[in-house]
Amino acid sequence: MTKALSEIAQEKGIRYFLISFTDLFGVQRAKLVPTAAIDSMEANGAGFAGFATWLDMTPADPDLFAIPDRNSLFPLPWQPEIGWMPADLYMNGEPVKQAPRYVLKQALSQAESLGYRVKTGVECEYFLLSADGTDISDLSDRASKPCYDQQALMRRFDIIAEICDAMLVMGWGAYQNDHEDANGQFEMNWTYADALVTADRHAFFKYMVKAIAEKHGFRATFMPKPFPHLTGNGCHTHLSIWDLEGNTNLFDDAKGELGLSSLAYQFIGGVLHSAESVCAFTNPTVNSYKRINAPVTNSGATWSPNTISYTGNNRTHMIRIPEAGRFEFRLADGAANPYLLPAALIASGLDGIKHQREAGQRYDNNSYTDPLPFGTVKQLPANLLDALRCLQANTILPDALGSEFVQSYIKLKQREWNDYSTRISPWELEHTLDC
């Protein structure tokens, strides 16, 4: 017999639950529920006004209800009396089709219907800033090539260790932490898992890092490009497809080029085919395109792609094949929605398998020092508006992820772009005030 959540809470010493969901802009929303009420909330859901979040609703819409997923219960390691649970959204008894977690579950359901189980891993980069967010937290962290800087890493040991210890306690398989390529920037790695598990952990990780940073008097940000002269925050995503039992990696082929099967190359072909549209999800903010199309940083490289191309073990292209059995998608940034990022990759990749799309030629040039001749491969969108227009013209992603969801997403993101476009920047005043 399944235990009631209230019983589990009593065993784990949980007094309150955060019933959480992630909206279309990646903002995490929650209700704090006392354990005494959690069984009712699990059965009926916590009520929200959808218009108050980024879900493309109006004040006239009825309440939406967040049903928590007990399979993804995370007691907060730094505050174990509180349990965090991601939730699925319902309105009038039906799933909310533009809810990001629902969109990912639909993509995974399509993969399952084809006999596939998708596994993913993410590398989440973030900056530790001063409490007011105006500068990096460690003013001694000024090296021109700060990546893997041992001194700078250990000056933030208390925060890094607390986050890593939390992941170990939760059983994520955390295995390494490092200072990244920008001053004040860090990355922490944990083991890959089923795509929904990774997405829930990704969402929780962003909350956890911000909460623990605040506890220590700092501010953490996953913003794609917070400083023009420093490397931006990426969210490199590793993906492989397995059989339904999760025992056989269907991307792994010892006889295939670079150890990948034809299925893997068809999947990559699908991602390449829809990359301009996928960009609207993997690079979802105005700021995202200041990372993709950035000039050379202080460290000497941006570590982000600007062409739709794939390669072997080479970090200057959009897709890298570091070893047999998987590929790394290097385009996504820190603002990517933990659920929409894998959903867009899965949808485009499954289209590649369905239509047996060719991945085309592999390029092993250094894209930073020896770029391909213009027109050899397609360029990534130059800004959010271009990406949204590509998505609007795309038929593959709406068919796979739901036209209602895609329409809502484009509508809200177009509104965001319009809001940005009305702002007058200091650059404009500096360069055009005397026109």
C-alpha cells in the first residue's frame, strides 16, 4: 500500500512542502503547504491564478491546480524541514498544455511510443555575484585565464561544498566542481539520468544554488551574458537514446563513425535541421544572443557556437561528439527552461529519425580561428526576434510539442522582445544623441 505523503513527511521530519512549477519564462512558482494539508494537495492540487504567471492566461480563466509529483521529492538539504516537489498543472481537470513539464512529458511519450528511452545530462554554469549583483563576489578573482583556478575555487569552498554535499545527500552522483572560464563563474557536475529526472534536478539545482548563495550573503545568476568582457553561462546538454529498459544505449556503435550509430546521426540530423527554431527555446532571452555572437572575451574564447555544425571532440561547434554513445549540444545557455530545452531537442531529434535526416559533413576546424567560408553552413539567429520568426515558420516543433504551447510561447516572447525594443540604451544615447 502506498504511503501517504504526510506519513513520508513524518518519517523525514518535513514540516512544509514547496509545491513548485516552472512557467514558460523559466520562473519557478510555488505554494508553501504545511504537512497537515499535503495529502489533500496531492489529491486535488494547490490552486494558482494562471494569469499571475507566464503561462498565457487571463484573469477570466479558472484556477489552475498544481498536482505534486511525489517521485521527485527533494527535502532541502540546507533546510530539511522543507520538501520541494515539482508539479503538473491542470485546469478544469485537463492538463495545461503550455506547462513546460507537460511539454517535456509529451515529447518523452512520443519517444517511448517508438521504443526509445531518452537520457540527458546538463552542465549548469553560473556566476557568484555580490549581494547587489553589480560585480563578481570575489574581487581577487581577476586572472585573465581563470578557468580551473585553484585559489579562486577554494576561496568559495564553503558555498561549493555545501551545494555538492547536498547533491551527494540526494543521490545525484555529483562528481566534480570547478571554477569556469569567467571570473566569478563556476560549474558543478552530476550524473546523467532519464530526461525527466534530469529536468527536475536541473530546476531544483537552479533554486538550490541561488538559495545557498543568498545564505552566504551573495547572489547567484545563470544569466547568459552578465558581463560583456567575460565568458557567458552555458548549459551544455548531453543526450543519448536507450532501449525502453534502459540497458542498451542505441546511440553506441563500436563500428560507427566516432562510435555513434546511424540512429544517433539521424537524431543529430534532425537537431541540425531545426536548430534555428530550437534556438528560441535553448537561448530564450534577449541577452542570450550576446553570448552566442559575442566578441572574444578576456580569456581568449567565448566557448559558444555561432554556426549550425557538428564536430568530433572540438568545443567550437554547436554539437560535439566527445566519445562513443552520446553527443553534447553546446548551444543552450543558463536561461534555458529545464523542461523546454530537452523537449525541443527530443522533438527535433525524433523528426530526424522519422525522416532519416542526414547529419551531413562533420567539420573539425577551429571555428574561432579558422571559420568556415561564408555559406558553408547555416548561421545561428542573430537575436531573439530572428529565432522566434524561425520558430513561427517551423512546422516540426508545433506538431511534436503542441501548437497551443508554441503559439503561447511565441506570443509571450514576442511581447518580451517588444518591451525590450522600447528601451533606450546607454549605447544609443552615446552614439546617436547628437544626430
